[in-house]
Amino acid sequence: MAEQILMPALSPTMEEGTLAKWLVKAGDTVKSGQILAEIETDKATMEFEAVDEGVIGALLVPEGASGVKVNTPIATLLVEGETAAPAAVAQVTPAATPAAPVPAAAAPAAVAAATPARAAAVDRVFASPLARRIAAEKHIDLAKVQGSGPRGRVVKADVAGAATAAHPAVAAAPVMAPVAAPATPTPAPAPAPGAAAAPVSASTVARMYEGRAYEEVMLDGMRRTIAARLTEAKQTIPHFYLRREVRLDALLAFREQLNGQLAPRGVKLSVNDFIIKACALALQAVPAANAVWAGDRILKMRASDVAVAVAIEGGLFTPVLKDAESKSLSKLSAEMKDLAARAKTRRLAPQEYLGGSFAISNLGMMGIENFDAVINPPHGAILAVGAGIRKPVVSGDAVVIATVMSMTLSVDHRVIDGALGAELLKAIVENLENPMAMLA
């Protein structure tokens, strides 16, 4: 019987996606790891790989179809010896597919429940043909293998690692799940964000503007995600704000000197590169503030993984610079440029924009003098950076002209108290006002 290829969850926050492009057609023979399609998630366009080998029987969802729910069948894979499905299968349309999806949580449970009762009947275990063949060669009881494929199906990787999976040491791995699960960036159930983001219906609002010309812009996946997550953040995170000004003259002079020396290597450091480094070192100096909220506990991070907001058309990304405290300014600069460039084309992988404990949002380059940023859960804080402005300041008994930049630290009071937040912001300011020390 033909097996179903389901719409995958390519990121922890993905609930539906757009099938941007098929890279195979009906009748093609595919191998495990081969790219089947390009799928647009709420944040990026990602490649979808085959988990098993076989022949594509039918493509059930056409290119460009949007709103395809996770775990909805999108194609069929023929098993060994099976021929192409009759025309009735190929006529399945995307509109009809969601009518009978298999709930993601229910299917694995059903497989798990059935496994003990059928331990002696390997041919009735939900497994791929390749997995069955490898199991037969290695004399592995498929009924005892936990499947990681769609709906709990046993695939090649499960069988290949069956010997290791049976070892008692691996049983400890699931212990991490209760800690990691609350840190998922979008933990709220789907109905709640929707209700908060749309307090009134579209028709009600439209009636208010009858007779006025307007353009209706439908929300894409990214905009819906931003609306849901930021509504959740402002409603559930107890924000408080700390403000400081930093004098940039020493940093600007030092940056000019460094850029002159780095020019032969094609490196040009930005003020933002120094800010990233200053925040990463400050998180190490004030380790209690390098933390995230995990529902019923706080996770104190060891490395400084700093997220930086990047504006793109229709939304924004927050790519994460991992281990930023240990990287040179030139390394941070190159990595940031690469992440920003790929963010603008929505080519970041989930592991490149999920995680981190702290974020930076810099609107100073757009002339904004100061603003308050919304915390990106589960982060403990976010730094809003304004523009450097030349203005008179008091220095000792004299008034001098200096370049001053305003910064506002938005803090999650569940994670960081006022005095701790003030200590963190002080460390950031000291790093920026003494830039040479950041290289020590």
C-alpha cells in the first residue's frame, strides 16, 4: 500500500506552510536524504528531504499551495513492487486533503499502543520498506524500535541506531524534555494568539471605512507569527525599562583606527559590531542576567548567544550569534553580515534564528533617538539602541560637545530584577566607553 508523505514541521513554531516548489514528479525514484520540495514556513524557505527511498506515486498538493497544515498528506510513496496508484489517488486536491488529516499526537500514540500487542508480527509494524530490509539483515525486532518518521513510522535512521537506542544510557535523554519544552519560542496554544491579535472581526472594521478607498493586505505566515508572539509577549511578560546614555567618541575613534588597519583584508567594522561584543561580554560579567524564562524555571546560560533584529520585507528575523563573547570583532562582523544577507532572502535555518538569551534592536541607523523594544520570549532582556547624536554634555566643570547614544534595556522581571538589570546595563555602557578593553 502506498505510504503518505506528510507536510513536515520544519521549525518548532510551524503549524502550516506553503509548498513553494516540487523538485520531483510522479514516477521519480527517490533516495533517503534527497530533496523533495521547497517549503515556506512562517520564517523561511527550507528544503524538505526524503526520509526513505521509493517511487513517487502522486503529488497531492500543487506548487504554490498555501496554508497546508502540518501532517497533511502532500504526496504518496510507492513501496517495493507497487505500481503507480490509480487516477483516483492523483485527483486528490489540496482543498480535500485537510478534511481527513491524522492528528500529529494521536498517530504516534496509536503506534505505541499497538507495538506491544504485535511484537511477534513484524510485518504489521508501521515501517518503511528500507527499514524493514535493514532490520531483516541485522536481525532487529522492528516491534521494539521507536519510530521517528511521520506518525511514528520506523525509518532507516531508527533501525540504524537501534542498537544504541536500546542502551540504558539513552533512556536519560528524555529527561531534558520538560526543561526544553517551555523554552520553545511560541508556547501559547493557537486559539489564544488569534483571539488576542484580532479582537474585532475584519467585517466589523471594514464597515467603519465604507466609502473610503483602501487596499486589503492578507497576513502571510510571518506576519501572523509576529502578531501572535508579540501580543503574547506584551500580555504575559512583565516588562520594565532601564535607560542609559553612552558617550561614543572613544569608540568612534577606535573604530576608525581599526578599520584603517583592517582595510587590506576587506573588513569594515560597524558600531553595531561593537555593541554585539559589548553585550556578549557584559552577559559574562553579569552571568545571573544571562538567562531565559522556561515556564516554571529559569535557565541560566553559560555562553553569550546574542540575537540581533534584522528587518526584512514584511517582517523581521532575529538571527543568533552564538558564543559571541569568544569571537573577534572581525569574526562577529562577517557572521552578522552573512546572517543578515540570508535573512533578507528568508534562507536561514531554524537553528540560526531560534534560541539565544538576549537580543539587540538597533534603530539608530534610521535616525531614531530612543525607543522601547518588546522582549522576544523566552529571552530575559532586549536592548533598544538609538542614534548617536552630537550634543553638549557636562565634563567635569566644562561643557563639551560629545556623541551620545541612548539605550533602553527592556527586562523580563520574572528573570531579572531591577538591580541586576541595572548592573547589566552598566557593564554594557562601560564596555562601549572603553572599547580597547573588549579586545583584552
